Amino acid sequence: MANTSALRINEIESNPEGEDSGFEWVELYSEESVSLDGYTLWNGDNESIILNESFQGFLVLTFQTLWLDNTNETVFIKQGDAIIDTGGPFSDNKKNKTYSFCNGVWGFALSTQNAA
């Protein structure tokens, strides 16, 4: 499996309906098959999660605890110290929408979790 610069953060749910804990998530996308060994996901509070999955298409990472802030949040995916992609900064006060990368720009839209 190749590691590819086509890997990107695709969608972020930091403020779901109801309780946030266990329902926040970040969706990654890669057109090519990619191994995430050596990659980490970071939030704006400088907290990280080690990634080790392999996937092609969409991969949704759900957080069991509160991991994303609803205001002034940024999410990074890194390989070592190199930032591969960034989502944010954003503030999510839209309970029925996610912060989504669509047509080359970030904005709030209805969730397309695990779909284009």
C-alpha cells in the first residue's frame, strides 16, 4: 500500500445532536489505498491520536471522549512532524451540519459521513 499526498481530512463532526462524547468524529479520504502507520491526528489543544489503519475511500474515526472543541477548533493529520492536511479553524454551532470539504473549500453542510 502506498502512502499518498491525496490523503485528506474530509469532514468533521464536533458538535453532534445530543451528547458530544462518543459521537464526535473526523472522516478521512484517500482515493488510493493508504497505510496510516506513522500518521497521527491532532486537535487544536495539541492532543494527538496515533493512527494505524489501512483504507481506501472513506475512514471515519469516532472519539469515545470529548476530543474536539466547538469553537476555534483545528484538526491536523501529520506524518511524523510534517502536516499532511488541515481542517479549520472553525466554530461549530450548527447541530445539524458538519464542517465539510466540498468542491475545494471548507464549509458547513449536511453530513455525508462515509459518502461523497
